[in-house]
Amino acid sequence: MARTSHDRSAATQRIWCGALLALTASLAILLLATPGAVAPALYWAVSSVALLTALAVVAAGECAWERMVANARAAGVVAR
């Protein structure tokens, strides 16, 4: 089955979102590794962003999994 331009666009968007999440997570880990080097308020803010980023990744993975299972069921690959 040929991929449409919409599929390629969605795949490209997912790649860039993944790269952005990885960059955010790596910066948060760097700041969290040195808590004494930054102000307590910044440390708290970075910790909160890291937690929200992790939750967003889990939610996106769950949505992608549900979409993949729904597509497989619609194609008859997976039975209920």
C-alpha cells in the first residue's frame, strides 16, 4: 500500500516532536543532575517540566497504541 503525503507529513511531525521531547528531557536531566548549581525555584520548575514531559510521552504512546490496534482491527489483522 502506497503511503500518502498525509502519512509522510504525520510521520515527519512525529519525528520532530520526538526530537523536541528528547532535547527537553536531556536538558532537564542535565539541570536535575546538578541541583546546587541553580536556584531552588528553577530546580522546581525544571522538575515540573520534566514530569510533564514524561507524562506527555506516556500519553502519546498510549494514544498511538490505541490507534494502531484500532487500525489493525479495521484491517482484520487483530480479532477482538
